[in-house]
Amino acid sequence: DGGITQSPKYLFRKEGQNVTLSCEQNLNHDAMYWYRQDPGQGLRLIYYSQIVNDFQKGDIAEGYSVSREKKESFPLTVTSAQKNPTAFYLCASKRGDKSSYNEQFFGPGTRLTVL
Amino acid sequence: AQSVSQHNHHVILSEAASLELGCNYSYGGTVNLFWYVQYPGQHLQLLLKYFSGDPLVKGIKGFEAEFIKSKFSFNLRKPSVQWSDTAEYFCAVNAGGFKTIFGAGTRLFVKA
């Protein structure tokens, strides 16, 4: 059963701590994405990766970091430098050809709360 | 910069009412357009998409959308909504490549 998994579903951290959100896909997609979803602001792109060992900053990359060591995995680290980290984080993937009409497939999301 | 504007942030309808959610984008070139839906407690999923051909596209669950190039619009419609259509709807645009721009979303609540 192909899809995207994100773990954990809920995450609580103290202010000043780094935290890593997991994203795994078994769709054999080349491209992967991290979005942040805040009420009334839609989805804002944090980072994306087109292929293994390559990634680019999105619109709101400050305070976040990623790695793409394996095709299946694209973990996101929320660092202490992120000023407002409490949010719902969505991971997505897409077939890696250059066709822009391919849709993205989304994971269930991780709700991060920083106390 | 590309942007996507969804006209209504919250919509409340009674069952059997007709639905139209507005979406406008700002990009003058060729675009691919999407509507995604997020049902309560579920993954964001594709409702329908347009990339070429007939500007009226049909999606799942009786939804359709019309691409009007001259108006830079891609409005979502459904003739008769059901309680199960309660969800958040996102319009999205891809103007080439890997990056897709999403609108702010419209929360639809359908009263039974």
C-alpha cells in the first residue's frame, strides 16, 4: 500500500530545543516537499528536494534544515532559530519528471507544539 | 511573484445548495491548476487538475472546475453539496518545474 508516512502525529517540545520530523514515502517519487500549514495562510513551502542529496530552500526556510540521503526519506529539523515553530507540518512527494501537471501526494502531517 | 487568491475563507451552505469557490492566480504564462481537499482528519488529496485541453475539468465526488484564461481564474463548482463535503479546499498553481503555489484555503461547512 503506497503512500507517505509522517511521524509522530503530535509532537511537543520545549522552547530552544531542536526537533526532527520524519517523512518517508514508498511511491518511488523523486521530488519531496515540506510545507507549513497555518490557519488562514494555506500551505507555505519550507524546503523541497528534486533528487537525492539535493534540496532547495522554499519561501520560509529560515530556522529549518533538511537532508535527503535516501530517496524514500526527507526529514525536517525545526531548529531553535525558528521564531514561531508551533504549526502543522505537511510532507509531500511528486513524480520526479519535469511535468508540472503531476500532482503532489501528501502525508497525514505532524502537529508540533512548542511550549 | 506568483500568487494564488481564494476569495472566501469560510463558506457555510445547507445540503443541496450549489457551491462555487473562487480562485484567481497571478501568472501570465502557461499554468497547471489544481484543487486539493482536506477532509477532517484526513490527508490532503487531489480533487481535480487542469493542464491542457477542455477548460472544464471534472474531478471526484461530482466536483468540477472551469479554467478561464482571460480572467486568470479556476473556480470550483458542485451543483448540490452534501454534508460529507465539509472540508478545507485549496487552489494551487504550478507554472513549470517542481514548485507549486497554494492559496490560503476555503473552509466549507455544510449543514445537514
